[in-house]
Amino acid sequence: MKKRELLFASIMLVCLLSAGISFFKVYASAERRMDQVLVDKITLPAATKKHVMKEALLEAAHLNEMPQVTKVEIPQLVSMQEAKIGQYQIPLKVYVRFNKVLTRTVTVNLVDQTAPVIHQVKPLQFSYGAKFKWEDYLDIKDDVDGTISLAESQIDKVDTKKVGKQKVTVQVKDRANNIEKKELEVEIFPKIQHNATTSAKNTEYDSVNRALAPKTIKAQSQGRTQKEMSPTSNEESTNSSKLKNVLQFNGQTIPFRHMPGASAAPETGAATWKGTGLVKDGEPTHFIGHNPGDFHSVMELYVGAPITVYDDYGDKKTYHVYEVIDVTDEGYNANDLKDDVLPRLLDEKGERISLQTCIDEQINRCVLAR
């Protein structure tokens, strides 16, 4: 009996020794393997620091090449994700078989390796000789530096007096000296000539030339027509109690006179630049006025807003705004220079009105109502 127990105890001791030796070999093998494959200095792009995942870090450190590893803990992963550019010491807890823990420290460098991005926010289309600010057309973003000022960028000069398409290169550099270049296309539209007579080439745009020319022949004849259509003294006496020749909108009452084809708006009040101002003639009338001045509140009109006109006879009609648009001096939509506004602003038939005032030296606010 004692011999049997002694034999059993001997077998158990041998097993324990074997297990211990195996464990030691596994541990020693894992530690040696880690020392062989572990990359303890890692560089990661700061642009993706908010997206640094555990798997990415383990892959960069080559820990995924160790089959002995069962689990890895990175206690400071969250703090590194929120860190700025720089160098960080990141401790690792590496678990191998038999739940043995190996500790190592990895040096992580967060660096900016991503170039800025140049965004074109709207088409680079300008009228002849126009002045513009690049800030209105370009936006430069960097994952690390945020918004980069255009003052820090290199942009080719644009010749707005050269009609046609031009190629412009924009180059920007962030604080880490990452450089981005982008080639853009700029289009310059021709300036419409303000001639009283037009060639066969631009006869179809006669209304545009008339709209911009000071006192063309047609504008003068239109003035005579207006004079002929003026009410008689008898009409005036019978309607003396009525308002006459005024516009009402935004709580204002603005008198207007007739100045067909005038080169400038009147100092005070408003004027008919085209059309009779009559509310029953079935034709359009274009009113002009100054801003700053009596027409400043044209800037506050919106689609659906009412505008009331009292004409020469005291007849009254209320129109409602259906379009508000900013127009260049050449008659194009300031936000889309391929959009020729003048045909619908001045030539479209029907009982309607349009109001025009200045925003700056080159852009006008125009309001269409019917």
C-alpha cells in the first residue's frame, strides 16, 4: 500500500514539475517573442487622433503578431485620443496564456501628416473689371490647425479685364509644413457695351443696352409717350383728394416722378426709369431710388411682401414681391453670372413693377412684384 502511494506521489510531482517547466517555457517564450517583435516607438497621424483605436495601436506595435497574447489593456488610450501633437508614453498590459501579465511602455508620437483641404464654396465667375474677395469663394480647413487664413496662402493673380477662362493655382501650407495645391478655373464675362446703336451681333440684346445706356433714343420717345398719357387738369381736380405718384411699402410713403432712361436716380424720392407707372396699362414699370436714401428699405423687401402704387390718376394697386435678386451693373445675377436678369427684369410683359437700388458701386438690389 505504501509503495502504491509513494508511486502516485512521485507521478504527481513529476506532473507538477512538467507543468511548471511548461509554464516557464511559455512565459519565457512569450517574453522573448515580445522583445523580438514589439515596436516600442510608434508614429501616428494627429489628424486621426480622435479615431485611434486599440487595434490600430496594437498593429503599429506589432503585438498582433504574437499568438501567445490573449489580451492587451491600454489604460491611457482615451487620454491619448484627446491629446495634441507631441510625444506620449503609453503603458501596455499584455496578457499571455495562464493569465500571466507582461508590462511594457510604448512611445507614441502624434504628428501632423495631413495637408489642408481647399474648398471652393461657389463658382469663380465675375463680370468684366469686377473686384472680389477670395474669402467669399474659398475656404481652407486643416484637421489640426482648423481654418487657415487666405492671407497665408499663395494665389495666382486674376485679371478681371481679360474675358474668358483663366487657370488659377492656390497653394496653402499648414504649421507642420504640409502643402496642398489646387488648380481652379475662373471665368470672366464680357462687359456689355452701352451704345445707342447695336451691331447685328448683339441686336437680340437691345433691351440690355437700352437698360444701361443714359437716355437712348427709345428712352426719350418713351418720355414723350408718358407726357402724352399724363392726366388732364380736369382729371386732377376730380381726384385731388387721392394720393398720386407715390409708392408705399414697409410703412413708408415715397413720392415718385418720371425720369425715363435717366443716368441716375433722383436725390430724393423715386423715379420711373422705364414704363408709365400707371396701374391699369397692363405694362411693367421699373422704379429707381437711392440707398442710402429714400429707397433704403427696398433692402428689407422679401418674397410675398406688398408694394402699393398710386399712379398719376390716383388709381391704386397693390403688387406682391415674387423675386428678390442682386444684379451687377451689367445686368447679371451677382450670385450666378450666367443668369441674364434683364430680360425678366425689364422686358417681360404684363402688369407688374420692379424696384432697384444700390448695394454698392457694382451690385444692385432688384425686387420684382406683380
